[in-house]
Amino acid sequence: MKLKLSAVALVGASALALSACGANTTAESTSDATTSAGAATGDIRVWLVGDTDTPQDARDYLKKTFEEQNPGSTLTIEVQQWTGLVDKLTTSLSSNDSPDIVEMGNTQAAAFTSAGALLDLSDIQDSLGGDDLLPGFVEAGSYDGKLFAAPYYSGARVVFYNTEQYKEAGVEVPTTLDEYVSNAVTINEKLDDVAGVWFPGKDWYNALPFIWENGGQIAVQNDDGSWDAQFSSAESLAGIAQVQTLMTEGTTAPKDGDETDAWVPLRTSKSATLSAPSWAYWSIVADEDGNDTDVTDSLGYFALPGKDGGAASVFAGGSNVGISAKSANVDLSKAALEIMLSDEYQTILAENGLVPAKTSLGSKVAGATPELASIIAEAAASAKLTPASPNWAEVEAQGLLQDFFVQIANGGDAATLAAELDTKIESILNA
């Protein structure tokens, strides 16, 4: 039985109470074992999300460095998947077998910080990076003025494209959102078995910029604190109409597919365009053996254009990371988290295309491709997040946006579907 987020507040509050009343004492006195010198030892479990989202070099560095700095202790990385993550975190963080450190999407953090499911990190915030940490992600990971989930990495969406296929189809890099849409339709029509843009039905991350660029919003908060969902507004519907054109006329992606491994069609020349987080670059250019793929020499990139030019407001993907309030190894968990926020570790992330958690390391993003780094910076400057509601994670957990855009991809009536979606979102955010 799934534990709903309406129960997280109760479970999380209990977890926080346990942390304050006894969990820290347990960590210090019974943390698995002690060395001959009396230093606490233990086994740390770290949940990282996605098979390749965190580069293997970073994982190796974390484990090696932690175990060298903490003799007798071990660190085990357990890979989770984004699909169903909210439900799994909800259950695991309230259990007696909770992982010690957990990664979560930046849009999911508020649900767990507000519920007391994570340890207060305020005492080590300075050692994690202090004012150097990404401000938006600090805000996403904070509650009541305290930090519970530190920034881990970010990644503004960038458009990758096949320059040869653009030439073959007779289209150029678009300067407006309308041109982006028309390019995709043209390529889809002119090139056999090539998608104009890879846009599977469940990919709501890439749908949001069209809503924002047309003046729409996901939801706005009223003066009384209630939320008013906005998908059915005239502005949002204008953006949804562009998305529907892309999904029905500009792509060969499955109507019920998601963004998992979305780079594969581009690197195998089955799609001419892909909008994806910056870290997708490395998956596009290198195959499983680390060799360059066929598309490497014809790969170009640009920032998604805005409605009237410039860079569009794109979704700021990325993660926060925190320590479970039920961790039995608090001090060791803090030590591991400090490694994850260290300049050395964050530089590894940056060199693999991720925007690091520290603003001072931003210039190191995709260091081998300075042109891409510049485009990432342009995209990141106008990136946006989902509504800052503790209940937003439940919207994601129920798959409301995925279901909505699958129906849009299948040609459903946008106005009717949007009105229904607004009602569902409001019932969750205002619960």
C-alpha cells in the first residue's frame, strides 16, 4: 500500500522527533562499531537517482574518499529511478531501515523538508558551501529558515541538433519558438524515419517552456495562501497548442513514452533535435565503450528560443540531497555529504556537463566544450521551477502532467483536458 503524502507530515514529524530525542545519541553510541582508537564507524547508504545521472567517476571518488577518510567505515551507493521516487522516499524515510543520504528532484524537496523527514543541515551549511551554493536550490531545500536538502547539481535544458539533417531538410537554427515548431514539422515531413524533435508524450519538462513563453503559468498563489492552477488560461492554452503540434506533427516519439534515454534517437540519427538537460551531451557523444558516436561531428547546440527571440524560460532540472532524519550514522553522513559538496566532487560533475551546486565552479561546466558552456549559462539565466508548494511532489507522484500531455499527444481537446487538470492540481495543492 502506498503511503500518501498527506501522511508524510505525520510520519516525517515523528522521524524528526526521534532524531531530536534519540537518533543522534544512537549514531554516536551504537553506530555499528568503533575502531581501536574509539572513532565511530558505520555503513553509509547513499541513494543516487538515475543509472547515469551521477557520473561513475564521481561515484568512485565519493566511495574512495569517504572510506579513506573514515577507516573502518563503508559507503554503499544504491541506485534508484526517477519513476516512483516520491512514493519510495516517502516510505523509506519513515522506516527503520532508512537510507542515510538521499537524492531527490528539486521540485520534490519541499515535500520532505516540510515534513521533517530530513535532518537539519544548518550547522554544516557553511562547510557545504554557504553563500556559494545555488540560491534557487537552497530555497527549494529549505523550510522555516533552515536548510534540510542541500543543492546537488542543476542542469538547464539545451537544444542539441544534427547539423547535417538540418541542412538536408533546408532549415536553419530557429530564432523564435514558432520557428522551432515549424522546423520540427518540416524535418518530420522531409526526412524519412527522422523525428523533427524527440518529444514523447510524457515529457512535461519540455512542455512547460511553451506555456511560460506564451505568458501562462502552472499555478499561482493567492494572497490567502490558496493555489490557483493555470493550465486552462488563454495564455497557457496557446503554449499547449504549440506542444500539441510538435507531438502530433513534429515527432515520431511514442505518444505514451517518457524522456528516459531520450538522447539515443539523436545519437543514432533517428531524431534531428533534442531538448535535454546539459548533462545529456556526454550521453549523446559517447557510446557504452566511451567511443565517439556517429553524430559527434555533426552535433550542434542552441538555447531554446523565446516566443519573440532571445532565450526561452526553460525548466531548471536538477537535484537536492539530504540526510534522513532517521539515519543511525549522522556524523558519518555529514562527512559523506561534505565530500559530495566539495570542490573536487562538484568539479567532476561539472566536467560531465552538470551545473555544479557551487556558483564559483560554474565556469567548469562541460570544460571540453566552451561553446556549450556558454549556451548552458544563457539557458540557466532564464530557467524556472515548479510551484514552491510542499504538496507539489504529490502532483508529480500521481503523474498528472504526464497523463495530461499523453492525452494532448493523442489529439485530445486541450481546453477540456486543461480544465480537468487544473481541478486536480488545486485539490492537491490546497489540501
